[in-house]
Amino acid sequence: MKTKKMKDILGKVAPLLALVLLFIVLSLATEKFFTLNNMMNILRQTAVNGLISAAMLVVLITAGIDLSVGANAILCACMMGMLKTSFGITNSLVLILVCIITGVFIGFLNGILLTKMHLPHPFVSTLGMKNVLCGLALFVVSTKTISDFPAAVTFLGSSNLFKVSGGFSGIPLCFIVLILIYIVYHFFLNKTALGRMIYCVGGNPEAARLSGINSDNILIFVYSLSGFMCSIAALVIVGRSAVANPSAAISPYDTDAIAACIIGGASFMGGKGTIWGTLIGALMISTIRNGLTLLNTSSSVQYIVIGLVIIAAVFIDVTRTRMEAKAKRLAAK
Amino acid sequence: MSNYLVELKGVTKRFPGVVAMRNMSLQIRPGEIHGLIGENGAGKSTLIKVLTGVHIPEEGSIYIEGNKVSFKNPNEAATAGIACVYQELNIVKLLSVTDNIFINKAINKKGSPFLDYTKMHEIAHEVMLSLGQDIAVKKECGSYGMGIQQMVEIAKAVLIDAKLIIMDEPTSSLGEKEVEQLMKTVRSLKEKGIAILFVSHKLEELFELCDRVTVMRDGEHILTKNTDELDNDSLISAMVGRTLDNQYPKIEAEPGTEALRVEHLNSAGVLRDVSFHANHGEILGFAGLVGAGRTETFRAVFGADPYDSGEIYINGEKVVIKSPKAGIRCGMAFLTEDRKGQGLVLSQSVRTNLILSNMRRCTKGLFFDEKQIDQLAEENISDLKIKTPTADEVVGQLSGGNQQKVVIGKWINTNADIYIFDEPTRGIDVGAKVEVYNIMNRLVRAGKCVIMISSELPEIIGMSDRVIVMREGRIMGELSRKTDVLNQEIIMKAAWGGEIR
């Protein structure tokens, strides 16, 4: 019994230990790494992936996947750009509202495709959606990069708290918001009926249906929530870069998010995953990127390392599942 | 040389906790059609799997044409000339008939790495023709009906020069004409000297086709006789001839008002004009063979599957139920036969599974009322005697019986009025079975309506107040504990094609 608990705890903190180890290695490798301002940089760089990972996590829990997350976020940003340039709308509230509506609507569509139109696996439908959205993003702003957004739109992505000019760069607001959202997620996933139903639909959709849970509605909600998180990520992207760049739609937001969730303990088989694990996963990825940049490695090496981390993460996922199955078999004897 | 093509002597096959086949003997003569019959779980499948090398028996010996063999895998059995056409066909629907026939023995052009399709098509066409099927072998297998797909399987067996072809309920998914064609083919195979082991649930087919019939029961050989020495009654009593153990704690409760009435329920190809009613305070048993439409009836009533026509009344009021959610709202609980696939979320805790059907009622404002859930889970665990270290244990870790109690707990927590138990004691040990019966008794005593679908006749007879027998999607008749003698032979006769008078 005791060893089992130890194993449980070890399994839970293993990603955290890996992150700490990574920090130690990078601190030893370069003195530029472990400084207050660089730590703030990492948090800043984590925000976008963290938000999109939260979108991805809930989808993964239902044994699904959403490959359209990145393209969705960029489309949300470009929709604001279109309103500004083509219609001359500069009212921040309108822009933000359209951004959020776009994201939620795209997510809702993904949910409908999966449940009501019976597409076989969300991999297919969201892959298709990703391409559609990439095209739409280019289309709505006529392939131009749009800049000069009103301050209220860029506020979330660009502001820093407790900033000292020339010294402390400040705590990025976007990361604080990310943490607040994660806390809401934590309570949502663990303490509400809807949250628990999401795990149950992921673990066994047929048992959930026969127990009176409307699996279709749950799935539509999950994909809509994913779209909502993408729209928030869009606001941070616009805030950080000060532009809406349609060609960013093909950036690997989706794979980064999947990697973060898997590193944090989610599984492609569904039914598993926690929001805090996902935070560690997202931090790990931005830390690797940040560290490698400080070490002056070329972008080619960064791609290779991130790629290997993704493979390792999936490998860890399947090995963990196999070990658990083996333990179960042994326990049954 | 021996007189027998295949002979089994004292073969025993054990699985953890059960003896699936005990001291089995069987003799099949060359070129005979040998029928095999027995109740669900009598050991027929085990016998087939031992003969085809899927299972390796612990004791006993198998002889083929007098030579002792011990198959280590299905390939060795095939080489020895034993082929099997399983109930679930092994057909790749998107490949052509030829490709399917040659799936593991394709012919190459001489001295070339490429397939000799001309030759393969020719042979495939010839074999199909010899089975009475003049079809285009280049077409996809899936474009043909079940009858022809089955013939493709038989063709595979013929091409490996099988001496014995086992057919596992070959007519179960065929139409009338296809059955006729199959019979013709089976007879022509016999003329070629191939022996057939014909496993079937349908007595009339056995009488029409077989030279001899073997009956199995509880994993043992009961009898083998020439078909002309047998009749319906003697076969049925041989199949069910066991004595009832007194392991059923039946209580007599006072039946109350009508809880559920179903009228003229139809579903194309599955249910035909099913009408019955169930009362409060009684256990209504549903007997019949696997596939008789019992589960399908209640999946339709509960809202899990759509149906074509029919009316459902609950407490005398007409209701329309289109989803399990609606079924639950009408006061129904449905314990499915497949508890792992349909009853539980194995990766979640006992606690979560216990509230799976009424999560929304366990909240206080936005969040779960953890205290209420803890209390409920503790109550369930002690009431139903669920053996689990804590309520937070993952359900997949529990034993079958305890998992089943969690499913029952889940439904009791919805405060349902009508409990449909589909094979409630399948795969659980005897002790847990009695506990499940006691829970059913408690429900009945509390005035609930309990419906029990079961393929175990002793259980049906031991626990039911009334019994309804189904066969091929129809209700064949009804027996009552008060007015009729509940006995296995009467029920079996109805289930296997007779009438209840």
C-alpha cells in the first residue's frame, strides 16, 4: 500500500522534477539564464502556449484532439484586423467581442462536425478546419499584416505589473491571467458535475451515454471551450507582437500544446490529465526554447530538441500506460 | 488405421477459476456431418478452439486419423486438415473474393516476384463454382451478401484440403434461401469425403442435415447418437438435464400495480410485435437464447436504441423515450450485460461511478457537494457490501462481482422504479451471485419492479415470479410461478422453437 502511494506521488511530481532539473542544467550552462528578468521572460513566453494547452487539455481528456487551435487563434486576431482596416472599427469592446465570438463559433463547429455529422475522428475534422482557417485568416486581411490596435486590445498581452524602468521588467499580466484561468479550470474539472462528466465521457463514452449523460452536448461544449481559449490566446498574441500576422496561422501552436498536455500527464486515450501538469508541460517547452536561445544555438537545433521532447513525451505516455496495464494484470493474479 | 478422422479422449481445458471442458470425448468419422449442440456456456466454443489449436488443453489427447497430435497454434491445426468457419467471418471486405481466398497462400508467377492473378482468379472461380456459386471473383467481397461471404470462408477451407470443416452457427446470420444453399453445399462437401462439425442452435437443421449429433452440457460430453435415434424432447432433456441447486434465496412478495407495459414493439430485423407488462413487487424473468432479442427489447425501451413502432406505458401513462437520459427520467435503470464496456468508466473511482447517473443532483450551487457524495458512497459500499479499500479506488481494480455491485449502486442512487438487469450474474463468482439476488429481493420488497434477462435457466427459474420466453425477436410465451410449473424443459422448448401450451 505504502509503496503504491509513493509511486502515485512520484508519478505526479515527475514532470515537476524534470522541470527543476532543466532549470539547474540551464543555470549551470549560462549565467544569463537564472536572472529575475529572464524568469519573467519565460513566463511571458509561456502564456500563449499555456492558454492553447488549456484548450487542448479538455479536448484530450475526451479522447479527442483539436488541430485547429493555432489557426483559430490567428483567425481571431485577423478578424480584429479586418474590422479595423476594412470597416474602420476601433472600439476595443467590439473588437474583443468579435474575437471571442469567432473563436467560440469555430470550436462549436468542430463539435458539430464530430457529433452531429459523425466524422470519424476529430483528427480529420480539425485538420481540415485548420487548413480552412489558415486560408480564412489570409483572406480576411488580404494577406496583409495589421498593426496599430487600440491599447485596450493589446493590454492583456503587453502590460507588466510592478515594472521598474531600467530594472525589473515586471510580472507579465498575461501570465497572471493564465494562472487565474488555470485556477478556474482546476475547480471546473475537479469540483463540478460538468467537469467530471467530461472525464467520464472521455473514459467510456458509451457507459456515460447509458448513464444518462448527453455525450454529444458535452463534446460540443468541450470544443466550444477550446475555441474560447483560442480567442483569449489571440488577444495575448496581438498584445505581445502588436500585430495580427495571418501567416502565423501555420506556426506549430497545436503540436506545442499537445506536447505540453502529454508531458503533464494527459493521454491520447482520454480520461486523464490535469491542468497543473499541463502548466508544467507548457513551462518546460518555453524553458527549453528560452535556454537554447540564450546558448546561441541556431533555430535548427531548437526545432530538433523540441521535436525530440515531443517524441519522448509520447513515448513516456505509452510506456506509462503499458506499465499500468501490467501492474493491473499482476494485481489481478 | 483408425475408423475415426478425429478423436478426442479425456480432454480437459481449464481457465483461471473454471473448468471450461472436462474429460471430453468425441469421435468424428470421415465424411460425416456431425451435429454439436448445447446450451449457452456448455463448452462448445472451447471445444472448437481446442480442435483448431487456439486453446491448448491441459489433459487428454487428440488423434487425427489415428495419429496423436498436439496443436500448439492454429497453423498446426490447419496443416493437419482442420478448418473452421467462425460465426464472425474473417473476411476483408474491401479485397476481392480471390484475394480473400488466397489471403495467406498467394501464388506467384514462376520465377517472378509478382502475383499470378490469372491463375488465382481461375482457381478461385473454380472453387466457388464447386460450392455452387457462379460469381465474379474479381469483385470486392463486401459487395456480396453474408451467404456468399461465408462460402468464401468455406472455399478457403477447401483449398487447404481440409478433412474436417467446423461450422460455428453458420446459419445464424443467413436468410432462408442462403440457408438452403448452405445445406446443399454442406452435403456436396460430404460427398467429397470432407467431414463437417456443424454447431447449431436450431434443432430442425440438425435433424435435416446431420448423420450423428453430440450433446454437451457444463463442459462435458453427454451423448452421441445417430440422428434417427433422437427426437426434440430427448435432445432438450439431454441439454438441460442438470438438477437445480438450492442457491436462490427467492422471497415471495405481493405483486403490486403495473409498472411497465410495452405494446407491439417492432424494430426491423430485430424485434417483431413484442408486447408484455411488468408489475411492481415482482421479478419478471426474460429467458431465451443469446440473440433472441431480449437485450434489444430493453435497449429500445430504455432509449439506448431507436425502434420502428410500438408504445411504452409507465404506470399506465404513455411515454416517448428517445435517449437513455429520458429513460432514466421515466424511472428506469438499465444494468447492461457488458459491465466493463457499457456500465462503468473503469479509469474513474468507485465514488465517481456511483454517481455517474445523477451527477447533477449531487451539487450544491456550482460545485459538487462532497459531503453528500462521501456519505452516499459510504452508504452504498456498506449496503451493497462492495469490497474496496476506499471509495477513491479506481473501479477497474475491483473484482467482477464488486464492479457489478458498483453498477447496481449507480442505479439505486437514481432512485429508479423499474430495474432492468441484463445478465446480472455473468462472470461473477457464486458468493457474489447470491448477494446480487439478495439485492434484487430487497428491491422487490420495496415495491420496485425488477426485470431480469438471463441465459442461465436455473437462475431464471430460481428467482422469477413470471417468465417470458423470447425467440428470434418474438415473445413465445409466458409462464407464472403461481399457476404453472416452472421447469427448464418447458422453457427450453419455447426457446428452441416449440410452443408453450
